[in-house]
Amino acid sequence: MKNETNKIINVAFLGTYLPRECGLATFTHDLAHELGMLGDFSPPRVIAVNNNAVYAYGKDVARSFEQENKSEYARIAYELNRSDIDLLVIQHEFGIYGGECGEYVLELAKRLTIPFIVIFHTVLTAPNPAQLRIVSLLGEWSDRSVTMAQSTVADLHHIYGIPADKIRMHHHGVPRLSAESRDTLKSRYGYAGRQIVSTFGFLSPGKGIEYAIEAMSGVASRHPDALYVVWGKTHPVVKQEVGEVYRRQLADQVDRLGLNEHVRFVDKLLTQEEVVHSLVLSDIYMTPYLGREQAVSGTLAYGVGYGRVIVSTPYRYATEMLGDGRGLLADFRDAKSLETQLLDILDHPDKKLQMERKTAELGRRMMWDQIAKEYAALIRDVVGSSYPVQGSVV
């Protein structure tokens, strides 16, 4: 039998995984690590999806396969059904699985006889037919469907037809790391005496950094100590396709606007500790993204987790997370609007402090050790209510 009372629970994850440079890979790593720290879970195993690249995976990766190898999906389902795995967690994002819109993942899901849950990292309000079919079927076949924003719960039900009693919302987790004070970290990183506005994550045209840079012209004229720090390397896919075109365009823009003393680029893949440091030393965290549909942003979740005041464009996740006075929303593709919101915070230190307190209140509930306990309760519920399945232990 797959599971018995008080038995250690064996979980597997399907998705991308570190050291692949991918936000979803980091998410999988962090959630799997925290689950493995709980007493009734064995260290989760990972089935890693590759994109025609070779990765030096650690011992927690049980196997890996190429995303376009359709036959592998059926084979993995067969192996999982015969293994001692009690439940599979499918991380879903368009683009990481093979076939049209990643439809090959259905070849695996439809063959599973063990329970599985699916975590939807993207929930589109206007999916094309292929996207609609994939999400709908994963939701239909899964034991539970998870989203990371309250606003997308209704979408999964009304657009994709997933039964409401199957849908759960759990916040995007944030790593809990201790850090020195804001001023201490500013000194360590060479930013002493500056008011820091920051953005972190993979650099790509959809991030809208050009509008943030333009906004810094007006900000710097009123606050000469203001500095915008853009942390992160160019997205690997963007770099492979077009090189560093976008980064060079941004650097040229900084030169053209005479903002070399007010904009810095840190061109590297940040460690988890450096990500936390970049947030703690910041006075304002900014996400000037261009796409309204973005249902989840790991970088914004981190900003909330560490109690930063946030200025953002009104994409879906930002609109939800910055409610109740946790941040300010600027118009899309509008440097002047970003400038106005940045100045509102920098001109009013008391308002900034009040917003930080409100954001930190939510952020404390988003630490990975807390979020993992929520997932653990969900998994226990699913495993405990599932019919045992006969199978050989491998």
C-alpha cells in the first residue's frame, strides 16, 4: 500500500530545478527543501525538465529528461505509479514542457494512478484554445489545484472549469534569512547616504526598466541622493536569442539622460543572500512591468516578504498584493507616473514608514517555513483521503 497512518510521506516534484536559471526552479528547490525539514516527510525527489542543456543536478534530482521528448512523459508516469511516491507535485508554467503550449505534460498526468496536485504559476484570463485545454485538464485530473493569488481562484473555476472545492490559494514563499540593518548593508555595498530604489531579477524587455530609468530624471532632481539599482543578469533565453541588446539600450539611456550617478546595474545572478540584502538595503522596491496579465511575481513576493515599500505598475499580482496601503501603483509605460509615486514616498518619510509596517505584516505570513506547512497540510489531506494503490517499491 502506498500510504499508511503515521507513515513518512514520499513526495516528488516535476518541473525545472536548480542549477537551471529559472524562477520556477528556485521555487521548486525552496518548497522541496522546507517540506523535507518536516518530520513526517522524507526529502522530496525531483524529476527535472531540461531545455537541451546539461545541468549538474544534486542528489535530490532522481532523474531528468528533455522537455521535447514526448515518450518520456508516459515512461515517467509508469515509473511513478510503480514507485513508493505517495504524491506528485506538478509545477505548471507554459514553456517548460514540450509540445504546443507545453501539452506533453498531459501525456504524464493522464496516466498517473497516484495522487497529484498542480501549482499554476500562470493563470491567463484570455487563454488560447491549447492553453485552455491544458489547464482545464490538469485541473480536472488533479486532486488539488493551487494558485498563488486570490484574484486567480475565480479564474480557475469560471474560465477553466476547475471545481471550486479543488482550488487552493497559497502565497508565493519567501526565504527567511537574517540580515543586518538597512544602513549597515548600504555601507557594505557602497551605498551609504543614498536613498535606494531597486529592482531585481532576470533582465528582459518585459520588465519596463526603461520607464523606471526615465522616471529617475525627475526623482534625482528633487532627491540628489537617490540611486536606482538594477540587480540581475540578462534572462538566459533572451541572452541566447538576442544577446545583451536590451542591457546596452538601458546603459545608453542612462548616458543620454546624464544619470550615471543615479542608476547602477549589477550584472550577476544573485545568491539568495544577496537578493535579501538587496531588498533590506532598499528604501523602495519597484516593478515597472509592462504586462497586465502577470498573475504572480516571485520578485514582488520577495519585496513584500521583506517589508519594502513598493511602487509598481498595476499588473494583476501587484494590484492584489499592494492593496490596503502596502504600495503605490503607477500607470503602464508611463515614466511620469512612476516618478510621481516615487516622489510621494521619498517626500514623505512618515508615509514610507507606515507603508513598510503594513507590508511587513503580510510579509511575515509569506516565509517559506510557514508556506511549506500549508502545503504539507494540503498534501497530508490528499494522501490521507486517497485510495491506496498497489505497486512495487523501487
